[in-house]
Amino acid sequence: MKGYIAGAVAIILIAASLPYVYQIARRQVLPTLSTWLILVVATSLNVASYLVATRVDILSGALGLADAFVCWCILIVTVLATGFTLQWQTFEKYYLTASGVIVLFWMLSKSAFVTNLLMQMLITVGCSATIQSLLYADENHESFLFWGLVLVAATLSLYPAAVDGNLLALIYSIRSIVVVCVILSLMVRLHRKTMALDKRLASGGKNQPARHV
């Protein structure tokens, strides 16, 4: 049962990203290469520290492994579609620096467990850009289907993590659920705001007096 659910988690997460990968391949969307590079660094370091800390418990950590795989796929497709051109933002430079500091901490402390917790915190910080954009946006541009599937995958991933009592995997799943729920709630808020505005505009148009020529 654990293996089937772990497989479902990976399949759902990969399936959720396929439309985005297709749009990049067709050059309909041109993501920032540096953004996905730092995500690849963060998720890869998260996976590496997780595997060391848990003695390669792949099934319990299916969500984190699938996250890293998806990030790598998007990075590779982006490079093939747009070329290797980097334009670093200030936030991304600090993010990479923080990743390097965490790696240095791992080398000195030899604690893969604490390193993984630090990487999970860093990944959460990386999600703050999406949350911030939704907080100040006038309308929603995020996909309900994508984030909905991510929430399903994160929720399912609780089972294999809980069966073996894998604390790191549980934290990763719970963290993902909380972050995605925050994003979805902001998306719903923007959607309702847009619908209310459309209704006001529609009713305002109907109430305007007809002009006589």
C-alpha cells in the first residue's frame, strides 16, 4: 500500500507540471532561468540531506524526490528553449548564499537531519515570492488545477511518511500542505474579488440610461 501511494504522489506531481513544461517547450512561457536554478539547488540539497538522514527511505520521501525531479525537468526544458542566460536578482543571490551556508554547516556539523530542516525552511522562503505576488495582485494568474493537484499529492504523501514514522518526510508533507493551502486561499480571494468587480461593472452598465439620438 505504501509503495502504491508513494507512486501516486510522484505521478500526480509530475502530471501537474506537464502543461507548464509543454508551454515552455513551445516557448509560450519563458520562465526566468535563475529562479529555477535556485529551486534545483534547494530541492537537490533537500533530497541529498534527506536520503543521508533517513538511510535512503525513498518511499516516505516521495514528495520531496518528485519535487526535485520536476524542478530538474523544468530547468532542462528552459535551457533547451531559451538558452543558458542568467540574470540574477538580489533575492536569488541571497538564496544561493544561504544554500552555501547550509552546505557548510552540514560539512562541519555532520548533521544531515538538521541540514534537511534548514533546507526545508529555505524552500518555504522560496515560496514567499508567489505568496507575495498574490497578496498584491489585482487578479489571479495561478492555475487552480496545478495547485489543486499539488495539494492532493502532498496530502497523500502523509500516509507513507506516517507509516514508518519518518519525521523529516512528515514535516515536508505538512509544510507543503500549509504553503499550498495559503496559496489556494489567496487565489480564491482574488477570484472572488474579480467576480465581484465584474458583477459591479455589469450591473453598472445595465443601469446606465439609454442615449437618444
